[in-house]
Amino acid sequence: MKKDNSRRSFLKNISIATFSTLALSGCDMKEIDKFLQKNFRLLTKKEKDSIVKSMDAEYKEKYGKEFHISDKAALEGTLFGYALDLSRCIGCRRCVYACVKENNQSRDPQIQWIQVLQMEKEKGIDFAHSDVHYNPEEVPEKGHFYVPIACQQCRNPQCVAVCPVKATWQEPDGIVVVDYNWCIGCRYCMAACPYGARHFNWGVPEVPVEEINPEMHYLGNRLRTKGVVEKCTFCIQRTREGKYPSCVEICPVGARKFGNLLDPESEVRYILENKRILVLKEELNTQPKFYYFFGI
């Protein structure tokens, strides 16, 4: 124990000398501790509890409201999967806005983890001629259908493979997460992702205080900073508590399905076993756990 404390003190001293700009800009030891914090996967339960407790207090002081930040681990015997019925989706984008609200995404600069693409029925799934900025008076627009895109939660995630600092990884329940404290903003993961599902904070994320969702998970919807990459986490703060992702709950036509792929009685397993399934860019062998199908 003394050895660890000695090493930690040594690193603190080195950091003060090496990162003098932090000290000159008014950074205190708490901020330096954050900078030196170990990767989330290497933290002990005691260290995680301490970090979460400190973050709760910090947010309460800054925003004047109660927060509940979880570090709950993956549930045993669980592998989350998602299915989306393209024959039902009407392109209303309610999923987009529910996701923004639930996951504390920046309003300015605007970040949205879900993008809905409008496509022409005659051309089928054609990304080259899809339109993400469609704006008819009513949806669904005649002669068109809609393909929502978000993180595909791949079994073989290329974004994880290229991260030089191991700031992103796949959890036992299949959710690909990011440790924002370790992300260096190199954007290699963005370049590697074939689905355009990762998003970079070019500025300080702006979320109105009254709109901040205080129910958070350390690896999910906690407030991010400038210069880090973020993405969909299947609403980890909800799904690890036995709830559906916000986009599933908000869908007015029931196009979105979610469940445990390891449970033979789950709805998502029924869909996989009884419907014709499409995964995007199957030839890349990313093996998504996000499945598209035509239910009707």
C-alpha cells in the first residue's frame, strides 16, 4: 500500500512539473487527480465508488440539483441486441430527440447519436442517395422509407481495435463504451467506424441545466467535455437497470425492439429466428448486434 501511495505521489509531482500549464491556469489537485486517473477497467470497486461520489458532489455544486451516477457492471448472462422494423419506421425522428434528452448530448454544438436516413422505395437501401436532412410537411413521405443509423454495437468493433490508449472497449453485455477521462480525441475510432456512429465534441458541450438528465452512468450519459468522442451505449444507464433504451420507449409505431440475445424467450431472439434479417455492411465482418428486418 505504501508503495502505491509513494508512486501516486511521485506521479503527482511529475505531473505538476511536466504539466505546468495546468497549474498556471489555476488547476488544483483534484483536476490533476482526474488527469492521472487510471483506466476505468483498472479501478478497484473502492476507487470507482469514490470517483462516482466525488462526481455526484461536483455536479450538484455546479448545477444545483441532485445527481445519481452509477458504475453498475454488466449483468451476468446478458448480451444486448437491437432489432429495427424498417416496414414500420415512419421517419418521425422522435427517437433522435429522445436520445438527445436522455443522454445529455450537446445542443450547441449539436450532437445526435441517431441519424435517420430517408431513402426512395424504388432504389431500395441506397446510402449514396439517402437524405438525412429531409423535411416534408408530413411523414412518412410517399414513395420513401427510413433507415435509422446509430452505433451497431459490433462483436468485432473496429473502433476498439484502433484506439491507441484503450479508451474504448466492449463490455461483457456487448455494449461498446468509452472512458471519457482516457479519450485523447485522436478520432482514430471515428475513421475506423464504417457506420459514422461516433461523434467528436469540437466545443464545450452545451446542455441547459433544466434539461440535464441527472440519472447517469459513468460509461454512458454523464456530461462530456470538449475534445472527446462519444457514441450510443444502448442507454447503459437504463438497460443495466432492466429498462428499455429511450428510443425504444418513444417510438410511436413499435418499430424498435431490444432484448437479451442469450434469452431464447426474448422478443429480439424471436425476430432473429423468424424474420429475414439485414445487417449493415455485412461484408466488413464487424458483426453488428443491431439488426434490421421487415415485419410486415
